Amino acid sequence: MRISGDVATAKVLVGTQVKTQSGFSAVDLLLMMGMVVAIAAVAMPTFIKQTERAKITRAKADLDGFSQKILQLKSAEKKTLMSLTGSSCSLCEAGVAPGAQLGPEHSQKSLEAWKKLGFDSTPLDPWGNPYLLDENENEFEDCRLDSVYSAGPNGIWAGSGDGDDVFDDDLIARSPTALLPRKACTAPTSPQFGGT
């Protein structure tokens, strides 16, 4: 009977130790790194989008909360927001103009108005920028309402806009929450409005 090569080899190796290698080769590691990079490339944009959506949702909830608090204060004190804060435009006094990049100096300058509303500090939006107050009591030809703004993800305030919930990337909450029809609002008579 003839013994095959494998069996003969096996007989020769009996009694001796056989070394085996364990671990990954460089090719295995490169393949695994490639798969991790591919998964990250697919998952990262989705993660970033979801994070940004969560921040926008939080900012809208904050703005709604500020509007509710302002309405409660106005009702309890029987005063306008302008009377409560002592300003007709806190964001103007903070040096904010359309196109302005918001920063810590704007937080500090608007702090006094927020303190008068019961806050210890100027509230910051999810992107770290100050929320802005604009006290209006149906002023100007367009009957502007009290507003609280977030400059949004880019931190640049685009301006008061036309009352949209989202203007550019600015998030706006208006008090009262429903805008009056333009004809229901009449601007006060003053030299500013062409009156006497």
C-alpha cells in the first residue's frame, strides 16, 4: 500500500511543533481601513444633517418659549415689551445690523434687556450666538411686531425680513404668534410716519 505525500508529511511532523502565524497582513489592514473610510463617508453627511436639524428644532423651541414668556410678562405687567425692557430696539442698541456676524460683544450689549425680562444672562442659540430682541408695538408702515431672533447656523443676522418663520437662515419668533393682517394694523401718527 502506498502512502500519500500528505500522510507521509503528517507522520514526519508528529512529535514536532508546528508554528502557525496569527494576525493580519498589511493587505488585510488596508482593506479594513478602506471599508471604515467608505462607511464614514456615507454616514458622516447624514449625521451632520441630523445634528443641524436638531439644532434648528431646539432654536425654534427656544424662540417659542421666549415668545410665551414675553406674552406672559406683558399680560402680567400690563406693559408693552418696549416698556418692560426700556428699549425700542435692543438689537439696534447692541450694534447689530443686517449682515453682522454675531459675537460675544452682542451678548454683553443686549444683556440689560434680557435681565429686565428675568434672565441672568443673554440666552445663546445652539450655535453659541446671542438671541436678539427687537421691541416693536406695531411700529412703522409694515406694523412690525415684537420679535426674538436667532442668527441661525452661520451666525450672520440677515435682517428682520418680512415676518417669515425662517428668513434666510435666521429663525424668527413673533409675539403675538399670529401676524395681524396689514389693514388691521395702523401705524401711529408721528413725524416718522409722515404725520404730525
